[in-house]
Amino acid sequence: VLISGRGSNLQAVIDACEKGDITARVAVVISDKADAYGLERAKKHNIPAAVFEPGKFKDKNTYELEIVKVLKQHHAGLVCLAGYMRIVGDVLLEHFRGKIMNIHPALLPAFPGLHVQKAALDHGVKIAGATVHFVDEGCDTGPIILQAAVPVREDDTEETLSARILEEEHKIYPRAVKLFAEGKLKIEGRRVRIT
Ligand code: GAR
């Protein structure tokens, strides 16, 4: 699981694995930030963790090669981006194509990118939500695995809406990982069939 911060989605996946809902385990947590709270979560659950700060590498390829090395050392079969705030580059994609998932706090393809809960509110949408998708070279553009809708309330602020979306994220991300672990996801062009 790749993180940049709080790691609440990481926690949801760890919990689902520990409860036996998912027949898998989090092999390693990798953060691009040394102070990411998700690193504490990994420690608490005795999960190996590593920090790679992109600024310390000569370029993105070298940075990602280091990540790939660690993922392979830990025999990772799936890479979960969980609040990992970077665009995945060629190196990671080349080694894990079709095996990288991301959670995004909007109903894609609406509102890709950053600060999307505020963008959805400002746009006046009545239904917001969350998306789990496979990662391709674009920003939040890959084939969609699962989505959850969250109705917007009249008195919603960015904070209240984000909190309700996050609750749904914590449900659909472990579900998507479970489907992957059970071999039930088939990518056919843009569509992900759940078999
Ligand atoms: C989550 O809301 C996730 O969907 C979002 O960042 C938050 C991370 O929270 N990701 C993105 O916006 C990616 N573009 P967490 O660290 O507590 O899981």
C-alpha cells in the first residue's frame, strides 16, 4: 500500500485482512513522506514500512525503481494507492500494469485531481461519491472497479461531505481488494467485469 498521509484507507484494508474478510495481507507500506501518519498504523500492525522521498532521487524513474524493488522483495501481487498524492509513472506501471488500484473521493470521470469534494460542492452536484479504479498513465482515468454514491445535503461543507465520502471509501476499497484477491476482476478495455 502506497500512502502520503493519514492512511485511513490503509487502515480499512489492514482491518479487513486481519478480520479474514480478505484472504491477503498488507505486505509492505511505502510512503513518499516521512511524517505520514499511516506509517504509525503500519508499525502498530507489525507491517514493514519504507519511506522514499522523491526529492532525494535524481528523477522519477529512479525513485519508482526503488519502490518496485521493495514491492518485489515483499512479493506484492497488488499495489494499492491509498491517499498517495502522486501520479504513477512509467516504471511502476510497467512492472504492475493491471495490478495498481487507487481510491478517489469523487464519482469519476467527474472531478479528477485534487480538492475534489470542494469542487463537487462548488459545482452544485446533488450526488457525490467515491471510486476505486485501476491505474493507467492518466490522472484518475483508469478502468472503474467500484463506486459508491453519497447524496449531498443542503448544509454540507467540504468537511462534512468529505467525512461521509470517506466512510464509503472505507467500505468499497476493501471490497475491491477482496474481489482482486479472489481473481474476480477482469479488465476488458475500459470496463472491469466482476465475475
Ligand atoms: C482519501 O479521501 C482518498 O480518496 C484521497 O485522499 C484521502 C486519503 O485519506 N485520495 C485522493 O484524493 C487521490 N487523488 P487517507 O490517507 O486517510 O486514506
